[in-house]
Amino acid sequence: MSEESERTTNPSAPPPCPTVTQRDQWMVESQVFQIYQLFATIPRNAQTLMLELQRDNHMQYLSKGLRHLGPAFSVLDANRPWLCYWIFHSIALLGESVDDELEDNAIDFLNRCQDPNGGYAGGPGQMPHIATTYAAVNTLITLGGQKSLASINRDKMYGFLRRMKQPDGGFRMHDEGEIDVRACYTAISVASVLNILDDELIQNVGDYILSCQTYEGGIAGEPGSEAHGGYTFCGLAAMILIGEVNRLDLPRLVDWAVFRQGKECGFQGRTNKLVDGCYSFWQGGAVALLQRLSSIINKQMEEASHEKESSDGHEGTSESSSADFKDIGYKFINEWSAQEPFFHSVALQQYILLCAQEQEGGLRDKPGKRRDHYHTCYCLSGLSLCQYSFSKRPDSPPLPNLVLGPYSNLLEPIHPLFNVVLERYREAHEFFFAECDH
Ligand SMILES: CC(C)=CCC/C(C)=C/CC/C(C)=C/COP(=O)(O)OP(=O)(O)O
Ligand SMILES: [Zn+2]
């Protein structure tokens, strides 16, 4: 008899010994609820203060990070384009900029990470990697301007992406590196935004990502692994960008993703794991993308109910929209319509502002964890998605009641497929689609 059923038949039996996972979960719940309880009991003006986005302190923390980006910063030596992206994107989300000299230095530094045969490495002289390539390209788009955008060698980039491409549809992260859904997304995102996406690059990508959708509905890093928020965002965004999102089982994906938002108000990355601020973007972002796919989701649900009624071998949503895949990222934001979010957007803002924000600047995973630039970037990206989640247009200012805390908390809107600030995306789109004749 299990401990649980023994307790049901004999209430005086000793309580079952909690698992490590249960203990960790209760600890997090207790920390989070203490914060919410304190918040509920303080006067209204103190509540407003508690909910305020600490813009100046975040900027101070980010500026300090930028100063450390020089050669002396060796701890994350293979990750420097990522640090650039996390910091510059966070600054752009806050609607701020840095001085010209710093921007120039960043462009020059990224240029030194660019491989002569295409793609960007984690540092000068290292091997090019698709993830650092994505980080470098998104940073250069975020910095914007002729010098920054023109520094990307698109022809060589195309060659690099083709070399990473696998016959089964996936991409390798680097020469002889791992093949996973992250590599698919970063490759497709870069190719799409630079206007070098073609039939060869997208061939079989949909098959590979489809093989990673699990029985739970979410998407795993590789076939046979566990569904995870990070990979779910990557898989879903890549499927949208190649025009094959209708091949995923979307109702099941919605079902898995929305239930990853828990009683702590934030998202967890996997079933039975702990809440974490960075999933505000990975899971929140996936749910925000699903919100824009209502018509396909409804169609899939209708087809499923017809299939139940008649078992005449109907094959599900089979129409392919892939012919026009080159500019899907742009159409995605232009065909926007007002839709209610599929997640609790105010609750998520509450988690980010009260539990993931450090008052002294920077954002974090959860209470008790330290701030870092990765969590600062993805908590702010998630916060921006929440603030605009009801908007009629991707950048129309939200009503004050949809922005938790003072309205001055409002961040810049992002393009949800690429995670760059929308205005910077538009500039890059004009540059790569109007001026370049690839
Ligand atoms: C664009 C790009 C490169 C995207 C990366 C996407 C991403 C965040 C993937 C997650 C990686 C991973 C296995 C985390 C699990 O960590 P864990 O076991 O420590 O966390 P958990 O307990 O929350 O699952
Ligand atoms: Zn995290």
C-alpha cells in the first residue's frame, strides 16, 4: 500500500516523507507567498512603490555589465555575443541607449567574432556557433544603423548555415556539434531576418521539429526528450517562420503551455519543475505566439471533432502555407489583431515585478537567486509581452489597467518571433528586404 493510500485509510499514520521536488516547491511557494502577503497588507502608495520598475537601477546594472565586456571578462569567454545581446536588448527594452563610442566598440568587437567563412563565434578567433550567431545578429539589429547592419556578411552567413544543415532537417550548433531545436530556431531566425531563407534551408526542418513534439504537447530539444519551455518557444517560432506551424498539434501545445503558469503567477519550464523568471519569455512568448494562431487552432479543433464523428481517414490540417515563407516575420506583425491572451498577463507581471526584480537593479530567476544578465533580458522581454498582450496592434499603447504598477513601467514592444525591439526590427527589415537584392 502506498504511503498516501495508507493515510487515507488510517489518518493517524505518519505523514509521507516529501520528495526533494516537493520540498523545493513548498519552499519556493512559501517565499513567493510571503512577498504577496506583505504586498497585500501594505498601504496603496507603498504597493505602487513595490511594483515600480527600477529603471535607473537596472540601467546602472546593465551599464556596469557593458564595462565588463572588454577582454578582461573571461568567465563567459565563449558567450560574449550573448552578453552583448542580453545587455543591449535589455537597454533597448527600457527605451534607453548607450553612447556612440560604446556602440561602435560593440560593432567592432562582434566583427572580430565574425568568421571569415560565415557566422559568429563566442569570441574572436573561436569556432562559429549558431547560437552566438543569433545573439550577434540580434545585437547588431538592436544597435541598428548602416555600420552595424552592413557589418553582417550575409553571403558567408548563408554558407555557414548550409554547412550546419543536416539531411534529416535539423541543424548542428557548430561543426560536429549537437543537433537540436535550438539550432533550428536560431538558424531559421537569422536566415529569416537577414532575408536569406530559402527552400534548401527549410527543407525537412518541419519534420525534425514535429518529431520533437511530445505526448504532453510541448516541444523537446531533440526527439525522445522531455517537453521544455525553451525548446517549445524555439520550435514554435521556427515552425511559424517556415510557414509550417499548422503541422504541429496546436490544441495540445496550448494545453501544455498554459498550464505551465502556476500559483506563483510565473511560469515553470517543465511539468513539476520550479517557477523561473526567464520562462516569462520562453513560455510566455510561446503562449503569446499561440494567441496569434487562433484561427489555425480552431480549425484543428474542428477537424479533430469531425474526425471523432466519422472515422473516414481524414488527415487533419494538411494545407501548407509554406510557399510564401520569405517574409513571414513581417506579415506576422502586420496581420495582428486584438486577441485576449491565453495566459494571465497581470499575474505574470506581478511575479516579474515583485519576485524576479532586484530593487538594486537586475532581474533574477526567483527570490533567493542572484540577478544576472540572462534573467534580466528574459524577464524584461516577458514583461514587455505581457504589457502589450491585449493590444490591437503589436505596438499600440496598452490601457493603464493592463500595465501593472505605474504606467512608467511600460517597456518597448518586441517582435515576438525574433525577440528584438519592434522598431529596431522594422529598421532591419527595411535594410535587408528593400536595399539588399539577395
Ligand atoms: C534561442 C535559444 C538559444 C534558446 C534556448 C532555449 C532554452 C532556454 C533552452 C533551455 C535549456 C535547458 C535544458 C534548460 C533546463 O534547465 P534546468 O533543468 O536547469 O531548468 P528547469 O528545472 O527549469 O527545467
Ligand atoms: Zn531561468
